[in-house]
Amino acid sequence: MQHLRWLLLPFSLVYGLVVIIRNWFYDAGLFKSHEFELPVICVGNLEIGGAGKSPMTEYLVRLLKDQYNLATLSRGYGRNSKGFITATATATATEIGDEPSQFKHKFPDVTVAVCEDRVAGIQQLKTEHNLIILDDAFQHRAVKAGLNVLLFDYNHLQKPKFVLPAGNLREPFSGRWRADMMVVTKCPDGLTEQQITKSYEQISPLNWQPLFFTSIAYQPLQDLQGKLTDTVIDADTTIFLLTGIANPKPLVQHIRQSTTNIIHHNYPDHHRFTLKNIAKLACEFFACRSQKKLIITTEKDAQRLGVQELIPTLAQLPILVQPIGIEFLNNGRQAFDTLLLNYVREHTQYN
């Protein structure tokens, strides 16, 4: 399949040229980028798929929510609705998208909003909030964020840097130079100096662009209601893994540290689970003769399981959720936090 994508290189050249011209129009002021008086932090990446934007957004919310009246603003990918919506406590992934639904579930006291037009969304939020965090908006040039945090998946740094459709980049790799801060995510534990040096060489940040490194921090398993469990996974446990995310490989590797008995029900990113999907999972689960067995899914996937027609079948299954966070490597957390907090303080002092 990868070799077939090389045939798409001519289309990538056209796509890349269009994106370059579009970015030049914004840089030259021919297309308008809207700036706002309040601090706006953008979390984004260059690739399609998951680079860890949601865990980073959640990290920023935890860092800033007690000091500022913040709101998160997302496009709301995969939702059935349109326009500006502020999430309620009962909002579902169908209404607002899976990531915003996850944010509201974890931070019920924080304003979570969705809008395809980020400018219009910020206009709606700015009167009652003094800080906006944009999730996945690095290519949304109509907003000129005050601070752009750009993420790179460590496991993809060595892959060819081609734009869509031959490659996975949304825009040419040179777009990284618009970032104010860069973070290499999903790094292996025990990252060596040699690996760090190679990452610097691959990304080539400018002198004023700090580069940080993080790894995935797997947290204790929870049930679908968010309550911690005392479940212990060992070599005799059979795990039915249900995922609809861009890159489930790190989670599979994490589970393999405890057991190799994994039956993976893997679906495309943002997949809307159907009754047929869950019925197939249930059938295989109950047919499994293992004495110790359970089902694990991700936080984002759990949001898409809250569909009314799925609930009766799900109620019969022991489904647990694997939350994740991020952990800064090489003592980088303090420097990262300081840069974030200084930016927000400097841009809220007159608000």
C-alpha cells in the first residue's frame, strides 16, 4: 500500500504548492489573520492523525484552569451538528465530537466549545473568558494565535516528509517554523542523548524555538463512568482491545508488557461504532474460554460508545478505559510551564 502512494506524488506536488501559496497570502497580509487581545494558545501538528494533541491540551487545561477563566475551542470533528456550540454536561460525541466530549467529561467546570470557524468561536467566547486554548488549529491561519505549540510524533520523525496524498503532512515541513514551541511526543522511556540529537537534526528548530520531549504516561484503568478500578492484568489475562484512533500501536505495546493475549478490534480514526461492531465484540468476548478476560478501550473511543442504541449491549460487557497523560523528559516540565505561564501573564495584564 505504501508503494502505491508513491504514484500520488504528482498530486502531492499540486497540493503542496496550493498550501504554500495560501500560507504566503496569509504571511503577506493578502488573507486576513485575526489577532485577539486575550491570550490564544494553539496546539497543533503537521501530520494527519494523532500526535498527542488531546493529552497536551488537557495538560494545558490542568496547568491554567485554576488561575484563568479559560475555554477550549475545537472544530468538533465527526459531529452531526454545525456552528458554534458550548458543551453541556450531557453533550455527546455525536453532538460535539469525541475530543471535546472527552474534555468536558474530564473538566466539567471548564468551558468547552466547538466551531468550524475559529474566529467566530473566539468572538463568542472572549467576553466571558480571558484565555482560549485551540485544539488542532495550526493550519487554521484565519486566527493568529499568540502562542503556537507544535507537536511531532517521535516515531514518525524518520518517515519521508511528503504532503498529502502521497504522504501524511497537511502542509510542507517548513510550516514548522511558524511554531513558538515544539514538542516531540510519544518518546521511548530512557531517551538517549544520541536520540535527542538526532531529533534536533530532523526537526532543525530555529534558535528561538525551544524543543521539548515527552512520553506517554499511562494511568490506572477506569470504568466507563470514570471511576478507578483495582483491575490487575497479568500474563493469563486476555485483553479485547477496542480502538478507533489514528495510532493504537503505543497502547498495544503498553498492554503487551503485561500480557501477549490481545485480540484487537481496530477501526479507523474517529470511527462511529455501530451495533454490529459491538455485537461482534460481545460475541467473540463471550466465546473466549479464558478465565480472565476484559475489554479495554481509549478515552476518546469511550466517548463514541455513549450512543443510545449501544448501551444495552455495552452494559453486559466489562469495558475499562485506559487514560493517558504526558510526562516531560530531561527535566523539561519546569521550563515548558514557565514559558506558557509567562506568555499568558504578559497578555492578560491589561484585560
